[in-house]
Amino acid sequence: MAKNKSRTDDAAAPEIVDTEPVKLTQFAHGGGCGCKIAPHVLEQILAKTAPAIVPKQLLVGIETSDDAAVYQINAEQALVATTDFFMPIVDDPFDFGCIAATNALSDVYAMGGVPLLALAIVGMPINKLPLETIKRILEGGESICARAGIPIAGGHTIDSLEPIYGLVAIGLVHPDNLKRNSGARPGDKLILGKGLGVGFYSAALKKGLLSASNYASMIASTTQLNTPGRALGCLAGVHAMTDVTGFGLLGHLVEICKASRVSAVIDYAALPILANALDYAEKACITGASERNWVSYGEHVVRPTKHLSEVEQALLTDPQTSGGLLIACAPEVVTEVLSIFLQEGFDHATVIGELSTGKARVSVVGGKSGSD
């Protein structure tokens, strides 16, 4: 149960430590959505859990690895509930708070819902971080929730070895507008809402290679609320929706394919990519989570006539902290879907592939070295 607490229970008030700037990422073994447990490991863990109580009002649970749980309240309202938290992906505390909050709220939008309120999840090495730094993290999260028009109504704090911040996000959706990852149909077009490459940027940042302009691009992308999900939920032609986060584009698309029992084709040449992201990948700025992702679901990916290059594979598996919405929609609503993204400031949104009948797998065509 969430509680309103300002510090760890029964702990003495900490002394204010040195206020010299600190690098948040030095306290974390991983960062952002790259901290996620690898998909195949998570699958094994969940497979061993005991059967849960499943009331008829629970419209979405853990059965298809969807973005949030959804519980129907009445004929016109269903509660969307999710939680997301991670270690720092950047060193600036305010930016970290903004990114973590944006990422958590994304799961509500990905279900076609509207955020209602949030609870803060805060774990901090209280005797290692200046209190002002912790305050700035929380202020970052609060600023994003204010932008979304919701309060942070409480939360819970602990004294931890690594900085952890995130939200429990609660939203509402009309049951008729609920978008699962299991509704995709053969013939649907795939649309991605944000550019790929956040993991490359974060790896470059840790190596001291990320330029100021690319850092600005990273913050702009990871703090852009996936608000188009609200309008997309109202479109009957939008059949499935999810957001691309720690498992990378391929991982979350494989989840759609499994849940919907369809096959997908991605046009590599059509993928939206953040500026200079591939340049960093060529300099070995690739996260360890990318390789873990490939090990987890690479068997579901095929390349018709040639193997994926190292950089191509890394881009497709790159963990996207606070990434874009991935939409499966009927061809006749593609223009309307892209228009909704454009109206809300998503200039990377584009069609990246399509779905067909067949085994749950993803085929990758196109690319730098030529068409397949």
C-alpha cells in the first residue's frame, strides 16, 4: 500500500552531505529502461508464479505482457494501473526525474487511457547524495505530472544503495477505447511514434562522447509525453498499441506478434532514428541490455537474404527509455494516425512495416547495404 512518507521509517535525520555536483550515473549499475530484467529471464520467473485470482472485471492482466493492468469499474470507465521506476540514465537530477515520470505515464497512454494521478517511488543512497539533488529529482517528476495535468498524491521512500525513481500511475479509459497489444490483425500497418537510439545516446553519455545538441535531443525525446495515445484509443481502426521501452523495438513487436498471433515485416530503411545515433553505435556506444535483448528473442527474428549487421541488430534491440508508441492500425486510418502524432509535435512518427498471417516472428528487410 502506498503511503505518504518523507524519509525512511525509524531512520535518523541524515546529515547534509557535500553539495558539490555529483554524477548520478556513477551510483547505478544500469540506467533507464536498460535496467529491465531480460525478457527470457522475466518469462521464466512469471511462468513459475502461482495462478492468480482473475475477476471478470480484470480486462487486462499479465497474460500478454501488456503495458498496464486494466480493471473495469462500470460500463463507461475502467481503471488503468501501472508502475515503472529505474536507476539514472543521465546525471542531471531534474532531467532524471522528468524522464522517469514521462516513462511511467507512457503506459497509461499506451492503453488508450488518460492519467488520473500518480504516486512516487523513491529509493536514494541518502548519505551519498546531497538532499538538494534528491529534491531536484522529485521536482523533475512533479513538473512532468503537472504537464500531464495530474497530481503526485503520495508515494513511498526508502534508503537504498542506488538512486531509484519512478511512479505508480493511475488512469482511466472507456472500455470500448482500450487498446491491448493483442488486437493486431493481418494487413495492419505498423507506425512508430518516436525516433530510435536512446540507448546509443546513453552509452555515449557514459563514455563522455555525447554532444550537447544530441543530449538535448535525448532529453526532448525521453520527456515527450505519449499523449497521442488518448486520441488513438478512440479510433476503431487502431487495433493494437504498446510503447517501445527496455526490450527495444523488436522485443515489444515480438510481444504484439505473440499476443495477436500474427507475423510482422519491418522495413529497416524506414525506421526513424535520432540524429547521430548510428554514429555513436559505430563507436561501440551500445548498451549491454541490447545483447541481452537479442539473446531473449533473436530466435523470433529473420532476415530473408542476409544477416543483420552488428549496428542494425543493436538498433533494433536498443533499449528505449521512455520510447515511442508502436501502433498496429488498418491501412485506411494511417493518414489520420500520422496526423494525430504530427498535431501533438511528434515529427518522427512514420510507417515502419506491416503485419500478416503466419508464425509469430519479425522479418527485417531493407537497410544500408541494399534491399532484400
